[in-house]
Amino acid sequence: MQSLFGGKNPQEALAEDAAHAVEAVTKLTSSGSELKGMPKSELPACQGLAFTFLRKLGAGITLEAGHGLVIRKIAAGTRPDGRPGWKWSAPLVLKVASAGLGLSLGFSEMEAVTVLDTPEAVSAFAQSQWTIDTEMQGAIATEGVRLPATAINLTDTGLSDKTFAYSSSKGIMVDMSWSGTRLGVDEKANAALYGEGSTPQAILDGSLPAPECMQQLYAALDKIIEEFYASASTEKREG
């Protein structure tokens, strides 16, 4: 699906999303206050991560378009320090579309990192989902917010109430509207990246090689995990 705000070829779009994901996770885990950021402790325990990038425009009718990617953390033996090893799967590309009707005005951009704590949460992204918001909701763009997954229209993806999305946004958007949102697999983009017949399951289980542009994101995530382990070791020695 081509974004309501412009489109690029899948390879170029994935490279940009990978770069944006690096910026998002680095910014959120570097926050001075973990109440407004993402604790580094989230990454060692997670089963996967979803990155979503949304743009919303409102003037009575709201239009929202977005895209993103999901990666799975796959167990990979034991490290020399005795901790479990890991590797990251290739990314499954997502698309998001939404429309609403009500009182709305403004423009906002939001980037979110959703920590997926169970295999089921990762698998939930392998199928398209619809969410219909039946109540009026209000929102103003803010910076560094920790939200339940339901707050970014992930209510029907099988995620638990304990799954949280760490997000930041910019712009001003006052939105009090009813809306319907579709979040699902971008089949065309994934076919272009991995070939026709590539299934979401094969992408997420490590069967397919990741595009080279993803290495920057994997390196950033591994660095954050290593920093957490180093900090935990220091605190244990000092304690």
C-alpha cells in the first residue's frame, strides 16, 4: 500500500525505517527518566520488537497512514559469560491505515517501539487486524510517552494488557474522533524484499537472510543489551 503521505520502493523504505528505528530506540533508552523513556532491561527479556511510524492529519476528518517492521529475537546458544545468546530475524514489513470522523485538527508524527514479551505477541503481527474505536478519544502530540499497546491501536493483535509501546511524537494534534484502523502485513513489500511466496512465519523464524540495511539496527539493539548486562554486572560487584 502506498502511504497517504507518499511512497518509496520497498528497499529504500526499509533502509529509512531501519535508520529511524535506530534513532527511536536510541533516543527512548537514553532518556534521563525511565518514566518517560524505555528501560534498557526491556530488550534482554523480549521475544521481539515492533517499530511503527505513523502520520496523522486532521481537519474534521482524520487520515492516518503509517508503516513499520517487526523483528523476532531468536535464541542462539550460550555466550561465554553464560548468558543466553541471540540473533535477530529478518524484518516483517507492516502497513497501517486509519480514518476517523469527529472533532480533529492538526498534524502529528509518532514513532513507537512495542516490546513483544511472548512468542504469541510476535506471531500476532503475522496477520492483518482491524481495530474499531467505539469511543471518542482525545490526544495531543507529546514527547517520550509509555503507553499500553491499546493506545496505538493494537487492541486486536492478541497482545496482553502488559505489553507496552514506548513512543515519542511531534507536532500538534487535537483528536476527538471515532476511527477504524487496519494494521497488517505489507505483502507487496515483503514479496519485493524476499521473493514471492515468502511467508511471515519464514521471515520471523530466521529462515530468510535479513537485508544488509538492517545490520545498523541489530548492532544498536545489541549495544543496548550489552550496556544493560555491563551495568548489571557492575551493580552486582558493588553490591
